[in-house]
Amino acid sequence: MSVTSECSTGDLIYVIEGFVAHTVFDCDGNLDLENSIELAVGDTVIYQDWFYNKIDDNILIEIKYKPSNKDECWSAVESYFVTEDVWNGLKEFFLLEKEQ
């Protein structure tokens, strides 16, 4: 189900696909992946809100969230996240599949 339609501010949401959540650049302007922050599948973040983001001809739904250990709001495309109910259902499904 949709994070935007089912979540309220403060709800935990789960990362369903890993991504670089916060990029850091070195003094030469190069991406510093070693010091950037990545979120992995299964990580939880705190839902804050959502908004539309237009990039060229595409309109994306972005989720504003706070990492559990930060006060700063970050954002990412909605497709990286699922609700707790969906996450638990996926875990159950894949555990049953593994047993068969």
C-alpha cells in the first residue's frame, strides 16, 4: 500500500530498496561514498510528510523522513519505502517461500 495515503507523521516506514540517502562531497567536488550515508533494505526511518517533485517531464512523489538517529529531514522517492504492515507481510511471504 501507499506510504503517502496510509502514514501519519511519526510512523516508522521501511526501506525496500537500498539507496544513498545523504551524499557527501570532498573538497574537490567529488562524491565521497565512504562518508555518505546509505540506507539498506529493512532500515527504518520516521515518516514526516510527502510532496510532488517535478524533474524535467516527470512528476515524482517524494517522502520527507527523518533517519532514526538524526533530526534533519531528508527526502527520497516514495518507491523506496513501504509501511510496517506491508513490510511484515513481505517478511512472512519470503519466509514461507524459503521453507518450501
